[in-house]
Amino acid sequence: MDSNQDISKVLQAAVVQAAESGQQLCLRGGNSKGFYGRELTGEPFDLSKHQGIVNYEPTELVVTARGGTPLSEIEAVLAAQHQMLPFEPPHFSDQSTIGGAIASGLSGPRRPWFGAPRDLLLGIKLLDGRGQILNFGGQVMKNVAGYDLSRPMAGALGTLGILLEVSIKVLPLPPQETTLLFEADTENAHAITQSLRLDAAPISGSCHMDRQLHIRLECDETRVLLLRNRFGGEMVEDADMFWRALRDQQFAFFQTDAPLWRLSMPPAADFHLPGKQLTEWGGALRWFKGDHPMETIRSAVSTTGGHATLFRNGDRSGEIFHPLNPTIALLHRRLKQVFDPKFIFNPGRLYPE
Amino acid sequence: MQGQSDNNSLRRQRQRRTLADAFLKMLPTEAVIFRDEELVPYECDGLSAYRQVPLIVLLPYDTSQVQAILRYCHTNKIPVVARGAGTGLSGGALPHEDGVLLSLARLNKILEVDQPNMCARVQPGVRNLAISDAARSHGLYYAPDPSSQIACSIGGNVAENAGGVHCLKYGLTVNNLLEVTLITIDGDRITLGGGGLDSPGLDLLALMTGSEGMLGVVVEVLVKLLPIPTKAQVILAAFDEVEAAGNAVAVIIANGIIPAGLELMDNLSLRAAEAFIHAGYPVEAAAILLCELDGSEDEVTVSVASVCAILKQSGASEVRISRDEAERQLFWAGRKAAFPAVGRISPDYYCMDGTIPRKQLAMVLKKIAEMSERYDLRCANVFHAGDGNLHPLILYDANIPGELEKAERFGGEILELCVAVGGTITGEHGVGLEKIDQMCAQFPDAELEIFHAVKAAFDPDNLLNPGKAIPTLSRCAEFGAMHVHAGQLRFPELERF
């Protein structure tokens, strides 16, 4: 069966009807990230049938796909041309879609060096809360005509509209990747990562957990041997599985019913609350489990210039995302009104409305 | 008529006096500029064809003064145009006749270079190149490098989402910012982004970047810094046909190589640059490609060899590799001075900034050549070939009556062609006032209405840089009436995207 189909007219009609009746919709692609964000409300609204790659020209470094296209399909098509989605999106299930990957704004281990969805999103076709189909951005790398209304859709969790199509910058797959493993406590792990970063080593992933530091490097073994002579570490065989498991949160660390915090902070920041920690992104992302009141965690992270998200578990009706300054919160409400004046899309998924 | 303009001038003098009195109460004397002869330097930015003397110029020394200015303007409904170094090429900082020109030039301190976190906290008036200069002793640099980087300020870079020759590999301004603090029209101070790689809620930092001073005034920026690559080399390749040069770019990318910079210059622009800089460019070539590769010693050695092979296979008549840092700089100097170089061979030039899918390059250049004959104006082309950003430079003489208008029509037609082939009217210079009519060619009414609504979400009274970047629907209706002759769009032979 050819799954490639454009059902934008069907979706548009349904949105127009929902807007008229005030029916709130819970947007759903592959339904793999329902755990993320504030609790789901509204009628489930399936977007997964709107799928297919619309345009892909490897030498233009851009792929355009319908929001419901499975990530696995896009990645396979890109891989056949030795290219990749540079933000290495997590696949929380086999059904994960490109629309969901962009809407969640989440990235994998490659993020600090290759960018997040917001960095790579070049253009969108959006179905807004009035049922209008709108185009922002485009299929070219550089575009400053009008306000950039594409990038803010990355991470908006569908609260501003439905991503009918997304155009994304792609990059060549690294010809070779090698992983080094170091035995290191937190302090040493930090020192090793910093030295490699400042040395302009071609890092494409870092993970520190249980005194083990894995560093993925985009280079062949000859260069890795040179780096190893200076920085130490052991070469890891078949590390692909490791990085995929990290990306998709398959490690035992993530298998928990306890609150799992996602802490985003400056890479060199100190964070000393007692608990279990897994550090990625050269220090800029810390996964944290610890029995502390929300306020304690938030204020410890805020002082570093970062922010804390209750990523999994805990009270999903509470403040999942870091509270906003009142002026910024007001701007959020006004932008919501611009795109979704009837408040039908994913009500309250980001912040209470 | 004479009486009316005298009245107008009297009214402006009175308004100017009122504003000067008000601002002198809240700002130091040197921060308030209101004498005719002192206002003139602010009448235009880098697009000197458009000029307007502002009512008053304010040069605050700190953020709290910026807040006080915006609060006053908000209360009294006075338009405010923010200005950085004034190097913009689209008239984005063109003053408003009845407004304040707010220069951020005195907020010019580098507050901190943070090596462990690889970032720098700077004020908006800091020059782009000064950031890299300050970071160098830490082994770091700021990647986006617009050609005007010696002079342009980071605040302006944020407002325009400035690019440069290294964008393909290292991204635009939006990809190299961590945090921006700005003052809203109400005088509120807000910080978007943060010290980490993302921030909670909607990505307003992305929205703010490139918003051309329409949504807020930037007062502080935290930029990302990168380690200086161990090695960088430039390859210069000459081609007998522009098309072959364009195809070579596609082959380089198809081979999995992302150069740090990849630039194409056509014969007219490379001749002009050679006459000016003496970079050793082959003046007989139809086009040259400059391809920079950076990274570790080994990486660069390997990729330089592959790129050279690709260029030769793609029909390059000559391939040169920079032998040392001085020669690398020299190869770039010609390209970076292309605009002023063209300025030397023509009394005036008009710089366009379309982006096109790279595969359309040969066709677009052919059409531009046809237009050049039809308008009887020469046109030099420089092209950020890696990312499809084309800068046609239309040569004209403003002293010949009607020639500027002709150049503008020529430019407008080029931009509409860029849209028609699936590209955009501006890749990195911004819409400003210059390309406001072409916005009508790029966006239908529904999108434009959303833009106006977004503007109103930040600035309900339309006081920040009013009249720029986003055309009114009625302006587009007039523009449409003018451009669609007998129901025919321009370029009817092209498939529409």
C-alpha cells in the first residue's frame, strides 16, 4: 500500500469545524511523546495519515516532508544518499513522526554541534486555528523575508497549529565515527570534555553516567589514536547501539516511575543537588533524578542561567515547564491568539491557559 | 505650496524642541542630538538612495536610559527607529520623519568572554569583528561574518539575522545566539534564551532574530563562540562557463563535503575586485569559485585533495590552493571587497539579495543577463554558492534622470524571479523599506495578516520601526495592480512554487 498521501483538505475541514464548535483537539502524530508536556486534553486528532516526502534533492541539502511521515522512513531515504537529520531526533517508538519531532523540539546527542530542530527548520506549511493553510520560510538556507514564524513552531508542542509540511536542512552522514570511553568522576569527565571541545575535536556526542564517559568523534581511527595519545580513553567497538539507546532513552537510568528532570544549563555550570545524574551535550544537558521539591531544583538550575523541565512522570497537571516572566507569558498568550484564536490546539500542553 | 511646506517645517521645529526638552530631562546632554547639522549623518543607513532626517537622535549610555526613552515614546505615541552601526543595506534603519532615531552605538562594551561555556556577553553596539578579536586569546571566535564585519554591530546582526561567507557550515546569526535581552515598547526588559542550549516555552529568540527592530530593542546579547579551527585553506578555481562552476558546487556537496565557505563571482565582479585588491584572480574566467575548508591538519589535507579533484573533473580551467595564511586572506580580500570594488567602476550600484535553490543558478543568471540588456544597465553577480544566496549588483548613475528608478525596477524583477523559482527576496539583508513591495510577490494576504498580528502582539501601537519589513494589504493591492498586466504574472513560463 502506498502510504504517501496528502490529506490536508480533510484536516483543514475538520479544523474549521472544530473552530466553529469550539471542540478542543489533542494533536497526535505517532503518539510516541504523549508522556511529554502537560497532561493531554481534547479530542485525539490523528495526523499520522498525512504523510510522504514531498521533495528531496540531496545536493540542495533540504528535505520537505508531510508532518505525519515516520522518522524512520525519512532517515532511510536520507541514509541512502549518505545524509542525515542533523538534530538526531529521538525515536520514542517506531511510529515517531517528523511533525512530532519538530513540534517537540527535542534533539539527540548531536545537538550541541549540529543544532536543534529550530536551527534546521527552514520552512513550514501550517494549518492554523482558523483552518487557514499558511506558508512561512521556504526551502532555501537563508531567508529573512518577514518574521521567522517557522522556527518558533519547533518546541511549541502543536499549540500554534498543525505542521502540514516541514522543510529541513540535512547534512552528509559523517564518513566515520569512533567512540572513546573514559573512566571518570564528574569532575574529570567535565575536564576531559572541555579539553576536547576547546581543542576543536570533532565531537558529535557525549554521555557521562556512573563514572563512565563516552565521547563520540566524527573521525577515523588514525585521528582518534592521535587524540587518545593526548587525552587517554579506550576505543569502543560497535558504539552505534549505545548512542541509539541514549537517544531513545533506552538505558535503565530512564526506566523509572520517579520524576525525571531535564536540566538545560551552561555546559560548565555546577549542579550539586544530591541525586542521580546523566550528562549529555558536553554538559549542557543533565538528566536528573532526585527527591527534592520542584522549587529547589528549579532555583538551583535558574542560578546557573538554565531551566528545568519535568520530563517524565510526576504531576503532569502542574508546572512541567519552567515558569515564564510575566511579560514573556503575556507574549505567549498573544501569539496563541494570533494563530489559534479559539484555543482549540493542544490546550494547556505548554502552560495553563 | 510654499506656505504649506513652511508650516510643516515650523511644526517639525516645534515638535523637535518639545522632544529635546523632554529627553534632556531624562538623559545626559550629549545623548540628545537635535541640531540640523548634527542630524544629517543619521539620515540614511547603508542604502543611501533613501534619506530622511529624523526628528531627533538619541544616543543612550545604558539600558535604563533605553527603557526611559521607550516608555516616553510609548506614552506619547512617538515612532522609534533603532540603529546599530548603520551599515544595513535595505533601509531598515531609515529614520521616521516624526520619530526618534535610537542609536545603540554607545552600548559598546564586551561584558564577558566566558571560555568554559564558550560564549561572550556583549552590548548591542559592539562590532561583529571585535567579538572575535576579544575571543582570540581564548582560542575562540564568533562564526557569522557578514562582509561589513569590521563596522557592523552585533545588535544590528540580531535585528537582521545577518549571514556571511561561513553560514553554510556554521549557520546564521540565529544559529549562533544563546540569549538576547531586549526592551519592549512599554519599556519592559525581557531576556529570551539563556545560558543553556534551549529555553522554556515558545522560541521567541528565533522570532526576534531578523525581526528588523519591529518587535523590541536589543540591549544585550550572549553569543556562542567556537574553537578556532587548527587549519583553513582556500581553493580558487576558474571556469570558462558559469554553469560549470554552479554544477561543481553541487558535486562537492554530493560528495559529502560541507566547505566552511563556498563563493562564486562572475566575470564582471571578479574583474572589479581584481582591479581593486589585486588578489591575483584570473580575469579571463567567466566565473571563479572560492572554496574554504577548515578543521584539523589531516582533515583539511584530505578534503582539499578531494575538492581539487572534483573541481578539475567539473571543468575548472585552473585550480589554485592558498599556500599560506597570507594568501588565504588575499583570496578572501577580493571577495569581501566585491561591493566597494564594483562601487569603483560605476557611480552607483544597487545591491540585491535574493536566495534561490542552487540548481536554478545557471537559469537565473541567464535571465539576469537578459534583463541587463533590456534595462541597459550592467549587473555584476556575487553568489554565496553554498547556500544559494545571490547578490546581483546593478550598476547605474543616479545623476542620470530616471536611472535609479530603472535600477529599482530591474532589481524588483530579479527578486520576483527569485520567488518564482522557489527562492526568497532576501537571504540576509532584510526587507527594510527597500524590498517592501516585493514582499507582496512573496506572501499572500493571509500570511501578511499574520505578520501584522504578530507585530501587534509585541507593539500594539505600531511604534517600533513603523512602515518597514511588512507591507500593508492595500500597498500590495496597488503593487499587484501595477505588476499583473492583462492577467499575466511575470515569468509566466516558470512553474510556480
